[in-house]
Amino acid sequence: MRNIGEDISHELNKGNFRQRLDQTKAQVLSDPDVRQFIDKHKEDLDQETIDRSISKLYEFVQEKERIRAGKRPKFPNFYPKLIMNFNYIDIEYQATDEFLAAQKEREKKQRVTLLEMPKDLKQASFQNFDLTDPKRQAALEKAIDFVEAMQSKPKQFHQGLYLHGPFGVGKSYLAAAVANHLAEHGFTTTLFHYPTFISEIKSAIKDNRVNQRLKSLQEAQVLMIDDIGAESNSAWVRDEVLGVLLQNRMSQGQATFFTSNFSMQELENHLAHTNQGDSETVKAQRIMERVRYLSEEVTMSGRNRRYSN
């Protein structure tokens, strides 16, 4: 790409130097944006300053024309703006609205961490939440209330939601929609599939990485535990993984969501019976005290959207 000085030299070498110079200056100074800028700063500009700044004015006009013609500009995704730089006219390149919007969208998505969850959940939104079944309205209203509460009082503890219901009614989708809307307001959320996490955490025992895996979840600003109750329940997982995680969330006052096919009472029954055949009602109740403290139970129902057209 030729620089601006080469462009001007090219124009001037086409023919008579003075004639070409005057012609180029006239074209540049007749540009509406250039005229408007000079008029706005007329108290700070004299002819000598304008003449001294002609190369910058020329660059400004040329870059505008490239952008208008759909050609590759000097700085893609940035547009030129004239500014006063002491007693000299200069150019400041500013990001385009499209570039800023794309950057904002990237930053928003980076605030939502999905672990073993479908990536398309990053597109979930309240606007696209299916309300053809009126039974889903209450769940949506609770979700919106939570986002608004977090936005208005971000330093306070806010109960999350315990979304439960049959397969495919949109529990994970609604939780992800909450995460995405929170991201628009600067909050970070981790949404993870609990049964897969438990399977991985058992493997992490061999490498002494359990605490490391738990720490990342404990420190999440907003945590969403998806499909709790679908895991194979063991006393160690219940007490040393889930119990420790929830106790930490409680003590730190951090918002926590759950999705499950079980109601809270059904989850308590699940947690009371381990895969070793033990029945430990009291320990299950202790876990559920933490779940109930952290979240409000919300029932979701309706048709299975996962396999319907």
C-alpha cells in the first residue's frame, strides 16, 4: 500500500506541479467534512496552518472515499476523524460502530463459561424463550426478576433459582438466558453439567486435582449447576464435593442456580441413597438446607422441546 505522501506525489507528477497542487488542495478543501471542521475551528486556524496540514486533510478525504467505495481502508474497522493537535490538523482513527458492537458481543460471550454444555446456549435469550405454554411464564418472570435484582444491587446476596421439571422443557435454556443477560451487565457466570463434572472429578482424584477443579467453581461470580440428580450418587461426592461447594457458595454469598428433573424433595431422596446401598437421610437434609438457602424452587412444565419440531 502506498503511503499518503506517495499518493500526493503521484498526483503532482501527472502534470504541471502548481496546477496539480492547487487542484488537489481545492478538492480536499471542498470536502463537506473538511469545510465543517475548518469552520468549527476557524478561531484556531489560519491559512498557513491549513496549508501545513494539507497532507492530513488529503489522507482524511482519501480514507473516507475508500470506506465509502467499499475498498480496504488503511486501518480496517476504524474510520478517520479530524482533530486539532495543538496548532496542527491531525487525524484520529476511531473504531466503527460495527466493530464496537462485535467486540462487545465477544466480551459478553467471554463472560459466560459453559462446561460440557451445548455451545448454542450462548445464544439463549429471554426474547426467544418459548411462551406458547403459559405454565412457563412464571419461570421466565422469576428469571427476569433475578437479573434485575443483580443489576440493581450487585453487592447483595440474591437467591438463584432451582428450575425443575421433565426432560426438554427448557430448564437449561432458561438458565443460560439468565447467564447471557447477566453478561450484558458485566457479570460472569459458569454453567456446568453436573453428572459429567462428577465423572471427571473422580478421575481427578488420581492427580490430586479435586481442589483445583472445585476452586474454579467456588470462585464463579454466578454458578449454575445443571442436571443435578442425574449423577450416580456416592457419599464422597455428596459430602466432599457437592457439600463443600455449596457451603462455600453460602459463606461467600454467591448466587447459585440449579436445574434438575427432580423436585427439591425428590433430590433429597436421591441424595439420601448412595450407590453403595446406604441410606443417610440426615446428610441429605444438610445438603438440601444449603440448596434451599441458595435457591428458590421453580417448577417448569410443558412439552418436550428437545425432540419436537
